[in-house]
Amino acid sequence: MYVLVKARLASMQELKEVYTLDEALKLFALYEMDNDVEAGRLEEIKAGGDSR
């Protein structure tokens, strides 16, 4: 859950007092999916730039 704190998506206090474990894990999964989509977009941009 340190990743959520480091990414400033939640504070440690929020993770302990506000979110359930299930909610925190869903937030982490959404964060990871967003990172994956961003990485895919960057790869597409790089691939498109090389072929020109």
C-alpha cells in the first residue's frame, strides 16, 4: 500500500482508518491499470515515430 501513499492517492491515515482492505486493493489495481495504459500509449508513440 506504500505505492498508494507515494503516488499521493491516499495517505497512510486514510488507508488505516477510511478504506477497507478491499477498497485499497481496488484503488491499487486502478492505479496499476492506469500505469499500464500509459506505458502502452508511450510504446505506440515510440513505434509510430520510428516508422516515419
